[in-house]
Amino acid sequence: MSDTRKPFPFSEFEPAWQARWETEKTFRTPGPGDAGFDPAKPKYYVLDMFPYPSGAGLHVGHPEGYTATDIIGRYKRMRGFNVLHPMGYDSFGLPAEQYAIKTGQHPAITTAANIITFRRQLKALGFAYDWDREIATTDPQYVRWTQWIFLQLYGAYFCESDHKAKPVSDLVAKGWTREQIDGVRLAYVADTPVWWSPDLGTVLANEEVEEWKGKGHTVERRPLRQWMLRITKYAQRLIDELDELDWPEGIKLLQKNWIGRSEGASARFEIIDFASTIEVFTTRPDTLFGATYMVMAPEHPFVAQITTTEQLAAVEAYQKACASKSDMDRGDLNKDKSGVFTGAFALNPVNGGRLPIWIADYVMMGYGTGAIMAVPAHDERDFEFARRFQLPIVEVVSGRVSGTPTLLEPFSDHGVAVNSGFLDGLATAEAKATMIDWLEAKHLGQRRIQYKLRDWLFSRQRYWGEPFPIVWKDGHHQAIPESELPLLAPPLDDYKPSGTPEPLLSKAREWVELPDGFVRETNTMPQWAGSCWYYLRYCDPSNTERFISRDAETYWTGQGGSAESGVPSSTGMIDLYVGGTEHAVLHLLYARFWHKVLFDLGHVTTPEPFQKLINQGLILGEDGQKMSKSRGNVVNPDDVVSEYGADALRLYEMFMGPLEQVKPWQMKGVEGVSRFLARVWRVAFEQDQAGTWQMSNKIADIPCADKELRRVVHETIKKVGEDIEKLNFNTAISQMMICTNAFTQAAVVPLAEFIQFLTILNPFAPHLSEEVHARLAVAFKFQPGQLSEVAWPGYDPDALVRSTIELIIQVNGKLRERVMISKDADEAAATAVALGCAKVKDHTDGKTIRKIVYIQGKLLNIVAS
RNA sequence: GGCGGCUUGGCGGAAUUGGUAGACGCGCUCGACUCAAAAUCGAGUUCUAACGAGUGUGGGUUCGAGUCCCACAGCCGCUACCA
């Protein structure tokens, strides 16, 4: 395609500016210790969620968030901030390994190729990253520090009295045994039932199961020895410390619900004719008098012991059915409760009731104690189960004002205790407290807080992940010395899963077997590991002594910079973090957890990583559906760039609508913003017969005589600045369109005003604005510095003032007339004008004027009836 | 089932946070330029012939409601027997 046919020659100047930014390192960000670092400058750290470099390359969702942060970063830079806006790659991951299984190609080769593609695509969009800070989680020097942080977790325990992590060396000093210490480490080994996928050859985290099942892989439940991270110890802090963060409320709520705190009590029930008790957790201890049976999870270890011989066959059959059923869609089973009686009975501690003990799959082993007291009158699930198996239903909470309870449906709200001995007449809240006191006094139970959050299953049996820096001997694990980091995986010839849960790395015998009977841990870390701390590494990416230097850490958290930075010392390090909602829970929760551990151990100085968070909305296809290959509605950013240019793509993605909103792609919209950019171009240039662009003689280096034009320019400077601060990019672009239309229609365009406009356009369309500016510099012989180095222009408030305004005249709240009037007109003057209007008379004739509402400079409402 | 979000012209979306509903862009219509087309420039474009009506529906508060309150409906996410 010939450039003369393009509306403006972006395909010539865009690559040229990108090359210049690269060779001149225009967007290099000096940090502490770097040449050119100015500690007096306030810092601004704006971060994107880094991409997984898939084989498919960038999709249009990536540039949405990336452009938003680029605009903010460039704007803050022009405002005098030292802006850190880095980019990197979350480059471990299953697809590269799946590819290796198919082709035998080492995942490192595929990953390196994909990174090259991503880097080229990102550079083609003109983002102002400091490329010297680029990182990939697969780099040995990055892996080194990921493993180092793992060792910090391994070497720490959670001190219950101080609510924080401390080194286990403290416990050694207190004389704890090795087993005791291994039992409290934040990274520990446990046999747990996990989701194992034979064809992927790895276990999956609970939250990953659905995703891979959806892709056609099989998963099954298996008890396996796995590495776990004790995130549950941080459950309360992960909830409480959300308060200080400037995050969307919806995301905070999502995290809170995921952690799932509930308050209640544990209670122990004696098993009749059996020297043991069953412990349950309940949020409604006040309903204990209404407990008529008990249920244990089918996999509860007690079941085998308490089951009577008569019931044994039925119980075992049910357990077996549940184990194989675990893979089926549980949704289908929700309607029909199932279960089997064990033959055993427990004693209700408050009233001596004989409670049959059942097993049923509606009770989960993983939550609470894996057993419940069933109160069918006041719990929907228990009610359903009781009806199905004809178990007694006893009402103990009354929510009705009067009348006999019908018990046609469970009543799970709060009310007043009835049929409950010493609780009778108490409101639910008091009844709960009274019952807990009673249980505690009798040593039958205690107040308890329960979380849904489980410890984090941290090991995978994959190849393409960080190996654990751990060795084993005689059944004990221990850390390898820090000096041996990074510990890299050995190359393999065959990446195929063996079909057994034996990790792939165990195939590398020479790597695994060490002198003196030591063997290496062969599990690898999940992909989350690298993304848990990458934002720290950007601050000091080539440090070989520490994962981040103390100086870099304090400076980029805002504690080492100028006091005037305007950013009060905050709890979070990053000023703005932009990314998709898909990471609302997992990534953001995991990263917060790691950060808090590092904080507790004194390695970082803020308790939170991300002060402010924004979720960009999904971009849908033109058909309003999610983009997918199978639907054929995927838009490739490369195609958009070659057809319309990088500036047009950037601008369009920002013009589509509010950043946080879900919105459909419209190719016609890209044409629209491309036309806008062409209009800006043609303010300065016109095409001659030969098709070359010549400087337009409309531009003149003279003071702006056109007051209206000047007002539009200054309104634009004001609005665009304010909109960028609020992340309202779409309306900022609208305003720049209005301004461009004013330039287009003006007979003369004053040079100074036009350059001010180009300056505010620069963060949005950096290539075009720089190119126009550079050409103006040649034509008007001024110093051709880069626009991106120029200070953000101020606006002149006087230029905004209008002497006359349009006054809206309403009668009974309905618009009837509009008149031009002095902005200072008082109520009497305005009323006189309004009553003189014919249309106003039409609507007030024969009525009495009751009231006049006058908003000066805006409107006048006549209330008449 | 639970939690969250959304609902404004033919379309994407604006609306100073209670004060002109529909900015800006797309599309469409007409005009200019052209032998013609594209591109560009200019005018118009919520509906209605008009009176009027109008921000998912119904009510309320107010001089005035897209905006605040109550009830309901429809779409979209996330989550799912969490005791």
C-alpha cells in the first residue's frame, strides 16, 4: 500500500519515532544508584499485569490496559514525576510444555520465540516502557530470586501472638524439634486429596480444575504428598488490610467472600458406646437444641471406626460412589440429597438426645471439621435431607409473631429461641453468646472463627516451572544453600506425562540423585510464583545481591522520595495497577500474601503491594460475543496497526468507552479516530499535486486573536488533564476532537496554541504529535526537543470566562425558552427577561406564579399553577 | 441458589454528581468539489405530520430526577451444598 494513499503517513513516522525512543532511551527511568537519578523528584509507579507470552501473540485486550497506563505514565512524566512503567513476561506455563510434548522442542525455545513476538508487538505500539527493566519469570536470574523468596517462606512460621511471620530460627533457639518446626513452616509438606490430571501429568489447584476440564482434560481426586503454603494464617489480615486500599469495592468483596470468614463455635458430641467425640463447626450454636442428627463427610477418617457391622456394606458402597462421583458435575446432584446411616449415635450435649450419625456428600471434608450437627428446622440443606430420610425436625427458633409453627419450610433467619431450655426467649444474637459460654464452661466447645480459604497447594508435577530449592534425606526435607541458586531444571528428552503422579523431573536421574544419600525435590512451582513478586523486581531488575535493593524498595514505595510528592506514605507500593478481573481473586490474593510475608520478615517496607487497582473491561467481538477463534471474531492488533497505525489503535481503544466497562469492538470506530488523527495532521499540512505533505500556511507564529478559539484550547487543556487523572480517557478524546474541529474551522491557527494542543495529545498519540511538532520546529526554526520532554501545559482561567451565557427558562420544570443573558444577571433581571418571552407567557397565562427558582448562570424555573 | 455489575437514539457512548438528555464518534440523508468515484469539506439526524412524548417497568421524594428512595423485570460476569 502506498503511503500517499493513507490519510497521513503513519507507516513512515511511527517506526522512525519508535527507533529513536529505543536508541536514545527516551523513557529510561533512573532509580537509586543510576546515573541521572534525582531523589528530589516524586515517584509514580504505574503497573500493567504482565502477559503470558502465548504463541498467538498480543490480542486487542492487552493494549487496552497498556495504553491506559501508558497515557497515565507519559502524563505524570510531563507533570514532573519520575515514572516507573515497566513491562515483562509471565513466561512459565503449561502451553509451552504442551507444545514440547507434541514437538519435543524445549519449552525455553518456544518461550523465547514468543517473547520476541510480544516485544516486537509492544514496541510497535509505542509504549513508553523502560526496556532496560524488562524481565521474564523464566530468566535464571529471576528464578534465582523466586526460589530465594520460597526459601523465606520455608524458613518462616506464623507467630500467633504477634500475628506475623518470623524466622523459624527463633524456634530453634527455643529448643523446638525438627518435626515441630516442620509442622509450622509457611511452606510445608502434607498429604492432601488433590485434583490430579493424568493427561496433563500434574495436580491442579482447586481453582484451575474447571478451566482445564473445560479444555477437555480429565481430572480425578487423589491423596498425594504436596507442598502447601500456609496462606490461611493470613486470612484475617488479608481481609482487614483491604480497607486501606483504593480498589473497586466489588473486587474487595470478591476477595472477602473468597476468604469467607464466618463466626461461630465448635462443639464436641460424644459418640454413644464409643470412647471418642465428633467435633463440628456451626455458625448457629443457638440452635443446638434443634440438632436431631449428625452428618460426616464420606471421606471422614472416623467413619470406618464408628460404622456398625450391619451398616458397613452400605457405607462402603456409598463412599465408593462418592469417590468416583467427585469428577461428575456436582450441580446435577444438588437437588437430590443422598446419604447413608452409619449405625452409630451421638449424644446431644444440651438435652441428651440420641442423634443418628449419617454420612452424606453434602458435607465437605475440606471445610470446618468435616462433620456437622444437623438442625433441619433451621437449615435448608438439613431440612431437605431430613425430609428425604424421615428424620425428626424440631423447631427451636421462632421468627413468627404468633401461631403454631407449620414446619413446611426451614426458617434460617434470626428470631427468638424456643424449645431450648435455658435459651428460651433470647434473641438469636444473645442465644448464640449464651450457648457459647455454656459450651466453654462445660469444656464442650468454644468460640471459633472459620474461613473458607484453604492452604495454597503450591507444587506441580510439570517440567516448565521453578524447581523447589529443596533436597531430601531419610524422609526429611531441607533447603539448599542460597549460593546454589538458581537451581535450574535439567534438559529432558521426553516431556510426556508418565500417567503417574511422579513428577517429570524425577526422570532426570543424575540431577535428582546427589552424594551422601540426598535426593532433590522433583516438584516444580505453579505459574503464580513468578507473578507474585515481579513488581518488586522491576524496581531493581539486574541486582545480583538482593531481589530488590533497600534503596530501590524505599524509593519506589514513596518513602525515599521528596516529601512534596503529594502521595502520602501509603500502605501499598504501586500507585496504579491495571489489569483484568480474571485476576481479582487468585493472583491478587497470592501476591498480597507473599508481600505480607516479605513485609513481616523485614524485606519490604509496606504491608501491601498494590495501592490502587483498576480493572479494565473485556473487549468483545463486533458481534457482541467474547472473542474466540471458534467464533472467528478475533481482532488482531497487528492488522489494525498496519491498516490504521499504532496511534489509531491506541486512541480507539481509549475512545471505545470507560476503561472498566465491557464493550464491543467496532472497526468503523477505528476509522473514526483515524479520521480524527488525519484532521489533526491536516491542520498543519496539506497535500500538493504530487501527493507530498506541505506545511499549511494556516499556521502562523502570532498571538491568538480569536477569543473563542483560545477558549476552546484552554478548556481542552483543563478537561484533558482532569480526565486523565480520573482515567476518563474517552471523554478526554472527545474534547480533543472538539478542539481539532475548532482548529480546522479557524482561518488562522496560532502556532503556540497548536503546540499546546499537540502536547496534551502526546500521551494518547505520541507518534503523530511528535512528528507534527518536529516538522513545525523545522518550518518555524525552533529547537526541536521531544514533546514528551515538555511540561504539561497550564490553562489560563481567564480564557475560560464567557461574559454572556445561555439562560434556560423552565415553566414547572419544563424547558420553554433559552435566552442569552449576562452571566452576572440577578434574579430580578432574569425573571423580567423570562416573563417577557412569548413562550413563557403561553404557559403561564391564567396561572398564578407561586415560586421562582433561579440558578445564576444556568437556569430559571417559574412555578405556576 | 448466593454475590457483584449493567440497562440512555439505528450503533459505541456523553451528561458539570439533583439543573438544557443524547456531547464526541459511527451510521444515515442532503449539499459542495469531481467527467465520475473515493477522499475531503459543509448542513442535518431521539421519536412524532403535529400536539406532545422520551433514559428497562411501576411507584415515591423534589420547583426540577438518567442521577436520590422503594418494588419489579431483563441481560452479563463470578461463585456454587462453606454448616
